[in-house]
Amino acid sequence: MIYLDHAATTPLREEVLREMLPFFTGEASANASASYGAARQAREAIDRARAQIAAAIGALPGEIYFTSGGTEADNWALRGAATVFPEKKHIVVSSIEHHAVLHCAKALEAQGMEIGIIPVGADGIVSPVDAARVIRGDTALVSVMLANNEVGTIQPVAQIAAIAHERGALMHADAVQAVGHIPVDVRALGVDMLSMSAHKFYGPKGVGALFVRHGVHIGRLIAGGAQERGMRAGTENTPAIVGMGCALQLATQHLKEDGMKLSQMRDILMQEILRYILGARVNGSMENRLPGNLHMTLPGANAQMLLMQLDMAGIAASSGSACTSGAPERSHVIRAMGMAGENEADLRMTIGIENTAPQMLQAAREIARLVTG
Ligand code: PLP
């Protein structure tokens, strides 16, 4: 199989699995909150992972809170911020956020919050000028993603954070697609909160983290025991947390060389598809983009049919479109960018470290054969 869906999830690195294994069985599988020696082993491993994650994003270990993934981190940031300023009833998000943010904002709207939406340009970038028009003096939180999961565009989060702070709002960035792929420094970004998820950088699924800057006191999302300094209850998933720390440390070590390798493969795939398919276009800025992301619109193709045929040809990709009652719908991101025309299909190809240049050539040929007949 040629796997081109790394934005959906990445395979676990072998080294990461090896680090995780001791914490599933035997002594080190003890509950990290217990007081005996074996539990201390688990506690120390969690603390080590917290330090690894903090170091990778320029944070302090005490600013990292483990969660069940990116979705929980996003929900916590939005709902937590809503409790910081009970008098502020306005939350701002961009139109291209992941559903983990958009649907949570919708739920908050149903509970009485007012939601402001920052539009996006045709290049998939949310402009600070547009953000300044939507952020108000009574805005509690601004949430703009660092990198988009469909078109891979990298957003000017630092500039938007400055505007948010000027108006007294907190700033959250969903960095689920960015962390482990591009340099992320929470101080340089000026964010108050930042979401991460391990399975996007060759770590395990079902574990993530929320960075919460020291001095920011958000409400709890999950109540119960005293884990995560009383901020996120539930027995820690020690093997997953260990895996997340190890995976992010490895991803950070190889960030530059992996980024170069990925963007080279991305360019081969893009050039070949553009050469074979007349009228194909690339969506989203090429300058501000994740190295492994290629998102194209192909004329005359049907997204569902194409993905099925690609699957039969041993190629795993995605369209980013939601399918409701059999009718393929263009994604909210492509529609917000104003790029959804008639009789065309979107194809998201996200490249990973185990892909090769020959695979790019083969995938491009296969896609062209299916689209052009
Ligand atoms: N935010 C973004 C931008 C994502 O791409 C994803 C996953 O696809 C999520 C949030 C949700 O993360 P998780 O799958 O860890 O819940």
C-alpha cells in the first residue's frame, strides 16, 4: 500500500512502541498515583514525558496537561476559557478550524455564547486584518489553528494572538497538525493555550496534551480525581503518555531533515499530477504550508469514486469531504476558501517519513490514469 493519509494518522514508530511496552505489563503498569516503588516508576516516566513535550514547544513541564487527544484538548480550551471570564460571552474561531473546535463552538453557542467567525482567504490563510474586525473587547477567547488539517496552510497565529491580547482575550491554537512537523514555540507564538495530539507525529492514538500558560486559570473539563494537578481527572494512560513524549522528542530531533524530505516528495507528486492532469490545481498557499501536505482539485472527477478506485489500486488518500446521505459534499474548508466549483473532486495527499520518491511517481501515474481515463 502507498499510504498518503498521514494527516489522518501516522503509524507508530518502532522505537516508540519499545519505550511504551514496559508500562503495559508488570511492575511499571502500576497506577502512577499510588505510593509504592512501582508506582513511582510510572510517575517518573510521566514526568519525563511531560518534560520532553514541554522542551519540544518551549514550555515549562508544569504547563503541560495530558488529555485523551486533540479533540479533548480543543474542547477543554474552549470550554475552559468560557469559565475564566463569566462576563464575556463572545468566542472567536476561524472558518477553517477542525470540527473539534467548530462543533464545540456550536455547542457553546447553544448554551448562550456568541460565536464570531474569522473568514479565510482563497489561499487558505486567515488574515490578522480580518481577525481584528471580529475580535471585540468582550471576546473571551480567540481560537485559530496553527496548521490546517486539509490544505496544510500555516496561520499567522503570533499576529492574531497580539490582537487578541490587546483586546483582553485569551488565545488558543489548535496545533495538532503542526507539532512534530514544523518548529513550534509557545512563547514566540504568544499563545495562552495550545493543543497537541500524539498520533499525528508517529506516537500512539488516544493521547494528547493541552499547553496552558502559567498564570492562565481555565476551568476543568473532566472532574474526578486529583490527576494532572487537579485539572484533568482520570488514571493516567502511562504507556500512551510515555509514547507521546518519546515520539515528540524523536520528531523534534529529525524535524529539519524530515521536513526537507517530505517537501521534496510533495513537490514530485505535485509536479507529476500537474503534468498529467490538465486543469488540476493546488489549493492553499505554497509558501506557508506543512511540508507533507498536497491538496489538489481535479477536474471532471468524482471524489468518492476516485478514493474507492485508489483504494483498489493500493493507494490510501482522502478527500476531506463529508459524505451525507450518499451525496458527496465539499469540505467546509474548501467552501470557506471559495474554491468549490462544479464537477471536480478534492484529493488530500499527506506524505510521511516512510514514503519514498518512487511511490510518488507511482501514485501520480495511478491518479492520472483514473482521472483522465
Ligand atoms: N485538530 C486538528 C487540526 C486535527 O487534524 C485533528 C485530527 O484529525 C484533531 C484536532 C483531533 O485530534 P484527535 O484525533 O487526537 O482527537
